[in-house]
Amino acid sequence: MSLDQGARSRLDTLIGAHEVTLFMKGTRQQPQCGFSSTVIQILDTLIPEYQTVDVLADSELRENIKLYSAWPTIPQLYVKGEFVGGCDIIQELFQSGELAATFGIELPKPGDVSITISDAAADQLRQVLEQQGGPGRDLQLSIDARFQANLFLGPAGGDPTVVESNGVELRMDAVSASRADGLSIDVVDTPQGPGFKINNPRAPGVRPLSVGELKLLLDAEEAFELMDVRTVAERETSAIEGSSLMDDEQAARLEALPKDAKLVFHCHHGGRSQQAAEHFAALGFTNVYNLVGGIDAWSDEIDPSVPKY
């Protein structure tokens, strides 16, 4: 059975629209089969954003993608328009490090990763290992593509990177290890009792921007996004020229930008814009700024003609 030109063109367009496209059963948030779930977990470890196509929502598409790739099963992964494979191949490429290399992730060499575990954290971790550890329940650390860290007990897969600090051994997959150098683990008090705090200096975060620095950016006509996260009523009172009011449409537009796009957020004094900036940093954006002092500081230090309220 051959694929007609209309179906082939449709798939060409779908695959060409994004650098990474996964044809799967279900969605990224709700995979509907174990094989699709496995590939989602691997991709989430490697990259923050990619396109998924739910073949269960379109039976014709489900059969056509099998003809298109000459591959009989789902899921199927495409990178830069090229077919990579199904679940088994993706797992093999992930374990070997080849899939990470495909996405430009440089894996560390043995001994390149250093972490710091405080005395208090080491004591707590040793207690956890004594009470809950055992065969197949080693101390693991995973760090996904958005630099969200997860500390847990479980079996080490493949050939883990082992890092020792303060008498405690942590096992990581190679991709997590590439994001872990300089990481520290401490203990903090929470309403539920002591908890672990993981600080990773390599994680993308929100950087402060002074109103003077913003003025220089605007004068230089540098390409960046200046987003006002205040209410419509506040913006009607005063606004920074060149800014745009954040709404659902603008948020969707920003989320579709390249992850290295420069994003600057401002509000009245800097609190709400910090939260907005942290949201986009968590999505994987690496060039995110919060305007210190907000529009209030802009009125005080740069442009007194902008009304204060």
C-alpha cells in the first residue's frame, strides 16, 4: 500500500513545523501507552520543548505515518525532519549518549562533576538509606531539561555517573550529570518538617535589570520583549513606551519564541513581574530579566513624565 501525495504533504508539513516531532498515543501530559510514556520521559530529560501528535485522535494519520516512515509501530520520533526510530531504538540511543549528542548536549567525562552535600543533608540522606535503601534502591538524582531536580531511591539504569560528597554517593544518568556540576544539597525546615533544598547554579534563572540598563537597551533599539504584567487599568494610568501588555495572546506568542529570546518583565514595583519571569524561566527560557523597582523606579529615575500611582 502506497501513500498518496496529499497525505505525504500533510506529514511533511507536520514534521517540518518543529525541530522535534513525536507521533505518539495520547499527549505529552497524558500518554496512552507505556511505549509513548517511556519516550516522553526520555525527551523531557533531554529537551524542554517539542511537538507531539496524538495518532489516537486521527486513525488515518496513524496508518499514514507508518507508511511514511516504513515503520510499523507507534511512537515514532523525528528530529530535524529525519526519522530516528521507535521506543526501543530511542532507549538505546539515550543509554549510549547518541540521542543527547543529537540535541547538542555535551556529556561529562568521569570526574568532571562535583557536588556539595552539607553535613545536615548527609545525615538525613544516610538515615533515608538506612531505613529505605537496599538492593535496587540506590540514591538517585535526576535533572530534567528544565533543570527541575528530583532526589529519590531507585535502581540505577545503564551506566550511571556516581558522585560522592560528604560520604554519600549519588547516582545520575549522564544527561543529569551534565547539568549537575556545582550543585549543592542542604536541609531546610518546611511546614511538613525537614526537607532537602537543591541549589543548582547552572539552572537558568531570572536576572535583575535596573531601569538604567533598560533605558540603554531601548536607546540602542536592541531586539527584546518588554512585557507589562500589570492590569489594564494600571496601564491606562501610566506605561513605559515600547512595552506590551501581557495577556493570553501575548503569553502564547512568547512561549513560541526561541528559548534564547531576551524577555524583560515589569510591573508596578517588581513583585508580579518576578513571578512572570520565573514562569518563563521554568519553561526553559535562558535570557529572562525582571525590572527592579518596576515602573515606579522608571518614573523616579528615568522619565518623571510617566505618572506615579
